Amino acid sequence: WIAHSQEAVQGRLRGPLGTFVEFLGESPKARQEMAYESQMWGHCVGRLAGGRTFLGGVGGCCGEGLESGRMRLFSYRTGAAQPRITVNAFVQKDGKLKIEQIKGKQNRPPIARYVPDVVTLLNHLPLNDEVPEDAVAMGIVRRPPDVLQAHPELTPWCSVQELQTDNEQLWLMQQYPSLLPQLNLQSPLMQWMVAARKDSLDSEVIDRMPKSAALKHTLQMAKKRPLRAGGRV
């Protein structure tokens, strides 16, 4: 059993459900705290091969990165230092961070209730423009550059549900079609665009979105059109 070491972390960002802490690479108990994180949350960031020496293994590589300053490691903690989310990022040559992983329990994506907290962290950190797969798995994206340029008041990182304009939703359909089921498709333009691509999209998108009488009729007609000679519609 590995105990939590308060002196190995520092609070960085408070959320509605807990606090993001950052691991302190200069702390002599940083690796012990990484082992605690893995023990409590069942993932590999602090899985060390050397037992109480806290050396080797996957966690050993992370520990070296943390101690050298090449990597930064964050944990979202609730209650009595209970880990809920682990985020690690590599420091790039220009000083910006590149997120490598955003993990919940047993290396799964964090649960939906923590999406706002992760979005807040991503907007708080000096990140590059790369969108990690783990963020997409949570339904988190970085808004397209032209939208950010036209609307500087918007935060770069957001949940899919925050994409409200036609331009943003059309962009999502092109870049991340798997996330379309999470959109609230109220725009007639988006509804017709989705219908036009129904054969290449998840049927759930069509089933869930509102449909005008004209759109319903069009979709019904598309199902009933008979095949002509030669197999062409």
C-alpha cells in the first residue's frame, strides 16, 4: 500500500467537483505519489518495477520525464486526495505543452461528469493546437482557427455540445463525424447536410435529430426509390 504524499503535489486549478494538482518533479516523493496515483486509479502512469525503490517500469520513464522537466503531470483529486483524472503533457521546444494522455480509471476515458473540468484545464494550460485522441473520446475538441479568429471571446477548447453555429457544426461533421450524435442539431441547414450524408454517418444521428415535414418526406422517398435496370437508382 502506497500512501499519499501531500508535499509531492501542488494545487493548480479548482473545479466544481475537485482540484487539479500538479506533481512536483523536484519533490523526493514525486515517484511515490505517482505510484499512489496508479494504485488508486488502476493505470500505468506510476507503475514502477522496483517496488519501494520506485524505479523502472512504465512509471520509471514518466518519473524521469517529470524530474527532468520534459513532462508535466496533473491529477484531478476529490475528497481525501482521491484521483479521478490523470493528465500528462510534454514540454515542446517553444514552451507549449502537448497533451499525451487524459485517463480515467483503468486507462478509460474520464466519465462525462468531469468533461467541464477537463475543458477548464485545457484552456488554462499553454497548449499547442494538437487535439489528443483522449480528448476526442471525451467529446472535447479545439475550435477551428477561423472561428477563434472571428470570435476572440471564445475559449479554444470546448465540449462538442458548445458548438452551436452552422460553421462550427459543419466543421465537426468534416473533422469528427463520430461526434455528431452529441450535437443538438436544430439548424435546418445541418439537418439537410446530415441527411445528405446519411449513408456514411451513424444512424443514431438521423434518428435523434429533429426533422421538418419536408425532410421526413425526402428520407421516406429515398427508402422507397426502386432500383432501375443495371442496379442503378
